[in-house]
Amino acid sequence: MSPQVCAVTGAGGHVGVNLVPALLAAGHVVRAIDRVQARDEHAGLECIAADVRDRDALARAFSGVDVVYHLAARISVSGDPDGSLWSTNVEGVRSAAHAALMVGVRRFVHCSSVHAYDLERAGAWLDESGPRSEAPRLPVYDRSKWAGELALREVVTAGLRAVVVNPTGVIGPGDRGLSYMGRVLLDLYAGRLPAVVAGGFDWVDVRALCAALLVAAERGLVLPAPDAVDYLRSNPDVDAVAAAKQIDEGTALAAAP
């Protein structure tokens, strides 16, 4: 990919702190956008404070940008008591997409989540054609991720060229704020979880996810092309008991890609 000007929303999050250096290493100019302005100094890096729900602020930040990587989101396992999860994950996507369209961004790469799919209805196998998180019985986080994709598609009908990537559980370096999954893994390592229930999950290394986002920006089929799809980014399922054993033996990191 030739050098471009790239904007990254949610640049201070787990994915962002890995994606920004990857973009800089590839020779791109990066505008790192987050609610709190970072103080990082690096050639080719500009740090900008903006809320993703502020369309005008984003339009200013996106001016002259070739590709927007929209990572900003909220995660919750305890609902949405103050409405900030829905406003960030749905209205934030709509705001960022509109701002990108307003200033002529060439491509908008939206990092959504596997939870935009109804994992219960999907059963043992899920691909990009799987059922979506629409049912009221589902957690509000899951519903917000699919609603955010629908909000993006509304702007696509007005002319925005967008690609959607849906990662599974993200793990790996740079988990500064200690995500829910990161906390569980550290608790396992420290022996603070006395038991592990049967089952498993699918995790993706954050570095592999960033590589997928870069490929999506360059070669992903953009909406609204009829053959365009979301792109799931996953790895083989990991059994919870086997993972706990690996962590206890200190081999989990050595086995990571």
C-alpha cells in the first residue's frame, strides 16, 4: 500500500495502540483520535482529542484523510445504565461515517465485533452469512454492534465506501486498560480463579487483527457492492480448560502467534 493519511478513532484502546504503530511502520501519516489527547511524539503522528459522537469535530479531524479506521467503542457485560454504550456503538458509528462522507474519505474501515452476530442461533458454526444480533433477548452490547453496522449501511447508501471487520475475542500486547478478557487471563495466571467451567471461546491476536484491518483497507470488498461481506477475523476455538492449563504452565504466550 502506498503511503496515505490515515485516521484512527479509539486510538488509545487495545486495538488502537497496536494499529497506530503498524500504520506508522508502513510509512503512513496517522491522526490518532481519542477522547483524551495522547502525548505521544513520533514523526508522522498527530494526536487529536475528539468524541466520536461529535460529527463536526470528526469532520475536522478527517479532513484530508484517505482511510479512516473506526475502532472507538464501548464494551459492557453489565448492560447500558447511562446510555453511553448505545450512543457510542451506534450513534458514534453513524457520526464517524457521516463525517468521513462529508470530507471525501476514500475508504472507511469499521472494526465491529463477532457479537454483531447472534452466536446462540448460529450454533457450532458461524460464517459471514450468519444470523445477526437483533433479538431483544440478547445483551445490549451485542445488539449495539449490529445496530452500529446498520447505521453505517445507511451512510453507505449515500456514497460512503466502507468495509466491516468482525473480530472475535481480542487478546495480546498493549492491553493497557486491562480488558475483561485480559483480566480473566491474568487471574488464571495468578491462581485467583479456583475453577474453570467447561466450554471455550475463539480469540484473535491483536496483531493479527491489525494485519487484517490493513488488508481490508487495501483489498476488502466495499459496501454497497452486491458481493461485499463483513469479514470475520478469528482463530480456532480454544477450550477453556486447556487454555487454563497452558497459562498455568506458562506456555500460552509461547504458543501465541
